[in-house]
Amino acid sequence: MCPADSVDPGRLEEREVIRIELADGTRHTGSVTIIARKHYLICRGAGYPLHGHVEGPLEDLAIVDLTTLQTRAEVYEESRRRMLGERIPGAEPVTRDDFEHRLRSIARARAGCGDDWSRELQITRQFDELADRIGLAKAKRQWILNEERFRLRSNRDPEMRDIWVADVASPSCLARPRPQDFDPDLRTRRRRSPIPPGARSDPFGLHNVLKAMRQLGLKARIDRLGDPPHLRGHILVKMPIKGRAQFVAMAERDDPADPIRSDGDWSGTATKARPVSAVAGLPSQHPITQP
């Protein structure tokens, strides 16, 4: 009997679970895989070797009966349920506040897992799946997870040094989420937050210092930011000379008399606590070098 007279293996999808019966009465159950446009059946379990058994190509077999046990979509949905585990109780989020509350609830459950790393991994997947729906940045996800872990031992609002190794961090690693970051509307989430008027008008403000350095021809960029970001930060400056000369200008509003200091590595020579003007050769009368 020609296989095409009874079944059509060409309609099968990758990872679909089927059961086939051959002309000699043999039956096989397994998952479909496609190689070079040919369909094969990967059989595992009782009655098969540990490394599995392959039947195919199915187009060349005398198949008298073919039954679909699980479609591709059902296989993926079952795999997803196993990866997520039991759902953390709570209503499905709709509004901005709903998304924030739901994410924090899941993060709080993750923080309470203790040594159960398997359950922690499942809850992390639930957290990431919800965060993906609103496109929440990785650094802001990390802030929520770290903050909820901190709240297990303290009731006060954490500062960055409480949930990180320092009071500044790379913006790509850790950043406090804004309220609008939880909004379901994409245009609202993408709306930029204005710099506070006081920081914008302050000549020693981080963004004004960065702008002044670039106007002097220096290759400067934000390297670390504190919380809030306009009060504390590090600016990495690469010197316009041959080699790997660079330094870090640190801005901290806690010390208004000398807010910008350098602390870096200049071809292996430490330049700690030297004023920016001494390291970069900036004019002493420039606003960023004057207290």
C-alpha cells in the first residue's frame, strides 16, 4: 500500500505528538521532527533504547493509520505550564497600577522562596512573562526584585546602596522604574521624564557637566548613575591621546564645595581625588572646574 493512499505525513508540524501504525501491525508513538523537508518520528520511553529510536522518513513508510495526540500548540502550552509552575494568586492586570502591584506581588513571592531554587526559577519566569507584556527594561526589573527582597527585612524605602553593591550603578544593570513604565500604553511608557528645573539650571549638575566636557572635545559618557540620577553619577572620560588614558569624574551633591572629582586609572597610574582640571587639562576658569 502506498502511504499517500491513506495518510499525508507532509501536513505534520514540528514537535507534534502522533501515533502511527505500520502495515505489519507495528505501532510507534513519538514527536515529529523535520530534517531536509522529511518527517521523522522520535520515539522515547518504555520499550525504546535510552537514547531513543527514530522512525522515518515517514513519507517512505507504509503507514495505515496516523493519529494526532497533541498538536504543536498544545505541546508548547504544556511546556509553558511546566516552566511557570503554579500561578501566583492575583487578578489579571489591566491598568498601570494593576501591573505594578502584580509585578511586586510576584517579586515578593520570589523573595520568599528561600532555598527552593526550582520554585524561584518558575516564579522568575512568571515575573518576566508579565514584564514582557509592558516591555519593562531588565535594569528596572532587577530593581523591583532587589527591592522586594530588601523589604523582607526592613519596612523603609530602600536606597540604591541597600539593594546594590554601591550607591551608583550602570543604568543597564539597575534603575528605579518610573510610574509610567508600568503603563499598558506604549506611547506613555516611551515619554521621556524631564530633568528637574533645579538640576537643569545648576552648572554643577551631572548633565550640565557632561555637556560642558563634550563641548571641550572630550569623549565623555555616563558610566554610573545614582538614585535619583540627577543627584549622583559617574562620567567616564577618554583622553584625546594615544593609549588607554581615561578617568572617571564623580558628581555628588552631598559635597557642593567640590562636586566633581576624578577617581580612575590613567595607563595604570591612579589619579584618585585629583580635580578634573588637573587631570583633563581643562581651563581653571571653566564652570565645571570651579566650586
